[in-house]
Amino acid sequence: METKKFKYVYDRPEALVDKTTHYCPGCGHGIVHKLLAEVIDELGVREKAIVVAPVGCSVLIYDYMNFDGCEASHGRAPAVATGLKRVNPDSVVISYQGDGDLLAIGTAEAIHAANRGENFTTIFINNAIYGMTGGQMAPTTMEKQVTKTTPTGRDPMDVGYPIRGCELLNTLEAPVFIERCSIYDFKSTLKTKKAIKKGIKNQIEGRGYSFIEVLSTCPTNWGMKPQKAAEWVRDVMEPYYPLGNFRDN
Amino acid sequence: MRGKPIIDTDKCKGCELCNGVCPVNIMSMSETFNKQGVAYAVCIDEEKCTVCRACATICPDMAIQVIKYE
Amino acid sequence: MNKDKDMSNQILMKGNEALAEAAIIAGCRFYFGYPITPQNEVPAYMARRMPEVGGTFLQAESELAAINMVYGAAAAGARVMTSSSSPGISLKQEGISYIAGAELPCVVVNIMRGGPGLGNIAGSQGDYFQATRGGGNGDYRNIVLTPATVQEMADLAVLAFDLADKYRITVLILGDGFLGQMSEALTLPKPSGNTFEKPWALTGAKGRKPNKVASLRLIPDVALEELNLVLNEKYKKITKSECRSESYKTEDAEYLLVAYGTSSRICKQAVNELRKEGIKAGLFRLITAWPFPAEALQEASAKAKKILTVEMSLGQMIEDVKLSVKNPERVDFYGRSGGMLPETDEIKRRIKAYGN
């Protein structure tokens, strides 16, 4: 029992439900959910927030966020978010998507919502694999990476090269904020939180479309322990997907 | 000591990420298992804690809170 | 039918545009659509009118995106509509299934064209199965309304929004290219005045627990069955209370035509001409295709020696007719497909042939 006086300098945000997640040990989703909840609390918008879930491991994100949540079919989150935000422009709508959701089946919806400059915030979790369905190739799977559907390693001659989402959206006029970050260590995680905060702030101020790509881990389907997975992000993913800000208007 | 991590040992999934980020290397894993059947995070030298909050920040499961003494 | 002899409040409008205007009258302030013939007048009309009433028109990047925008807007508690024609409605099936599972209210308009596939741009009734059997995955139903005149395109649009909100369901207005493109005089309907509370809508968790709009039910293992049982109860209720049809000269009809939409207009003409020749013909016209007005059809067909279903397809509604009537061996079929219209003379010829 503590006899000295103390205060909590790190505690559960109100926007994060006190519930053990179904995510694997070391999964990046747990970290990003937490950062999002902290930002929502710090900006005081929990009662206005609505998260649009992807189809993927984080399909149940609305069970972990202590605010309104909306399911979307695979890839359609930007369209659902558009509908939500157009009806209630005062709400804070977050579209939380994975690599298949955003860059495979949902590419059209992702590009067009960004192109229209819809005033919501997209958090794009890039872990170079389809986690929920057991580890198939994603549009962002690295060259030579072994997955369930690239058992001999991704061959760009057959299935193309990994797609860089930030750079793709950066060709559009409308988006006001595009940044790529990561959660492979403490410093990069703090930068991710900062980027998410800017993305939400932009929305509150009505400034337009913000896109935050987070290079994340899938220890289970990569076949690595979480710490090794974090190092793989730094050593293999980051050289191909450079971290940093692409646009900050 | 300046402060320390408070670990909810049953929430810990044993991912060991906190071990990797602690700048003063005072995070390790237990010898025994928790309710989830895994070795859980332990702080092995609370005196050295700098209250940087790296462990708590990286924990995907909100299993670590940090307190600072006044 | 027009209630007033006074023509002064009648205007001439195209079917597609009358429907759009009626949606606005019903309080629809969000429309998401995509161009496809023969319903292009709907998005064009909405693009002009929505801003005039402070609503939102958005041309989506595809019909698929449009139905998902509808999903989002409906989840936020708004009255919202999309429209398309057959191939575009195929694209929407995924979204419509999700809308059914999440119990969201919305209106979807299908101005049918010839199919399957790219087909052609003439009107047809080839999507009856798609509309009434679900179309998307899973055990669900949509309410399906089948207008036959420009007046009904408007009247049923107003009804659609009320039914959607009352039951938290998709109401599909099943028109066709002829109906959408023709101009007729109509009296614009008035708003119903009905309002519906939506405590489940995503309006922000202020002073309440968070709301969730979702069709996923993983835990416990019976959770999805429970949802399906809830939906099923809803569908039973709707089947009991929302059947609509018109029985035209059916009280003594020996030969009953069964049709809906544009083919019912041709049938009505045939009935009138046959009656002039002393043949006791009648028409049973669906106004709801789902729920199928089985009881009313049984009544209308009580005295009929022959029941001729007339469709702009090669036989879809006929299955519901056979399921509903006593002595289904009486049921026969006449149809044209690929955008061709059934002919009054052919209907008359067949009815007369039954008498021989």
C-alpha cells in the first residue's frame, strides 16, 4: 500500500473501454486504439465521436471505444463516414481501416472521399498482411514476403509491387493532412499520437480530410515475437514506406 | 523513487514490448504465469524508474499505469 | 387515381422526377446516387432540388459507394435515398444486406431495365426475384412497392419513407424505365405528418451509452440467430399489416389478370376492352410485391377459371401467384422480356382462347 502521495501520470482514457481486447499479444491495434482514445479525451470530443470500423481484426473496434460506433462492409468505411458526416457535420468521424480495406477492395472509396475533401479523419493501419483471415497477401505486403497466398514470397512480376497509400493520396488536391508514422518504439508511437491529434483537430476546425498511415505489426501472421515484429517494421517496412509528413495545410 | 509503473498482471498478454522500450532496462517478465497463462511484465528495479511512461505508452492492453510521487 | 376533377393543382411531370420531388416532400434531405440509364433524371433532379431545400446531393463514385453513403446517413438518423437501375442495384446488394442486418431505414429506387448483365436501357420487370427474394446475402426481406402511374411514383415515395422509419427497413420502389421516363399529370402528395423517434441513431454519446450500428453478431454463438428471429418477427408484422393491392373488376371476374407496374396498365386496357365484349375479365394489381398480397389475391381469384400473370420478364411474379392461390393449376403466363412490352391484343387473344 502506498504511503507517499502520488498522482497518476498515465491512466486509462475515458474514451477507452475497460475490456480485454481480442487482439494478439503485441498487436499494433491495441496501441493505436489507445492513442486515438487519448486524443479524443484530450480534445474533449468523446460525446461527438463516431468510429467507423473496417472489416479486419479491428472489426470490433466499436466495442473498445467508449463512443458511438458504426460497422461498414469491407472497404466501404470512407463512404459510410461520408454519409455520417454529411448528416451531422458537428460529429467527429474517424474512419479506421486496414490495408485490404483501404488499398484493395476499398481503393475507390478511399481515393474519392479524400478527393472530395470530406471532413473526417482516416487512420490507416498498414501491417503488410491480412490478419483476420489468417495471413494472406495485402496490397502493402513487401516484396518477397511470405504469406498464405504468396507461399514462395511476393513476386512483383506476378502480383505487382506494394502500394504506398500516402504517396497515392498525395497526388490529390483536397486532403489537408497526410502523414505516415509507426508504433515500433516509444518515440515513433508518440509521433503517431501527435499525427492523430492533428488529424482530429483538423476535423474539429472544419479544415478537411486528414490521413494518417500507421506502419503496424502483425506478430502472429508474420511469425515473429512482438519485439522482433516491431524491429521488422523499422528495418524492412520503413525504408519502403518512408515515415514523415507529406502534407500539412 | 520518482514514481513507478503499476502493472495489472492479469491484463498483461506477455508481449514483452514494454521490456523493449524501457530506457533504463528495468522491465522484465515474471517467472510465474497469470490468468491468461503467460509470463507477465514486472518492474525489477522501481528505484531506477524515470517516469518516462514508455512502457505504459507501448502497452497494447492498457495493463500499465504510471504513478509519480509528489 | 386523381381525386380531384379540379385540374388546377395538377402538374405534368416525368415519373423519375415526380418520385424525386415526392421524396423531398417526405422530408428526404440526403440523396446519394450515380448515373445509369433510365433513371438519370433522379440524380439530376436531386442535384438541382436538394440545395434548394438545404439538403445534400452527392454523386458517389459508384452505386456501391452510394449505398454505403446511404448506410452512413441512415445510421446517423436521416431520411435518405438512393436510386439506380438493374445492374447498379446488383452492386448495391451487399450494402442492402448490411442495412437489413443493422436494421436501418432507407429508400432504394430501382428503375428496372432489360437484363441480365448490361442488357439494354428499355424498361423491364426482370428484377422481381432480386427485389423480393433478398438479392444480397442472408435471411432478410425488403418492403417492395410497385407503382404503376406517375401519381403512384410520387404517392408511394411518401409512403416509402414512413414505412422505412416505422419498421427500420429498406423500402425498395420497383419502377421500370417506361414509368420513369413517361410524363403524366399528377397532384403532388402532401407530407404524411408522421414522425419517428430514432434513439438508436449515431448522434454522439452525450448523456447516454454509446450506440452501435452493426450487423455482426459473434458472441455468444446464438447472438446472430437472435437477431434473425427479431428480423423475422418484424417481417411477420409487416406481412400482416402492409399488404397493398388493387382489385379492378374482380368481384365477378372469370378471367383474372395479375400484374404490377407498367404491365398492369396494359392489362387494365385489356380488361376494359374485354368487358366491352362481354367477357368477365378482371385485374389484380400488386402495389406491394413484398409483402405479397396473398389474401387479397385469393379473394380476387375466387371465381376465376383462369389466372393469367402478365410480366415484363419470362416469369418471376408467377411463382408468388402460384404459391398464393387455391388451385394453382389455373395459373398461366404471358410475358415479354429484354425491354419489350406485352401487347393488349395478345392478352385479349389468350383470354378469349381460354373460353373456347
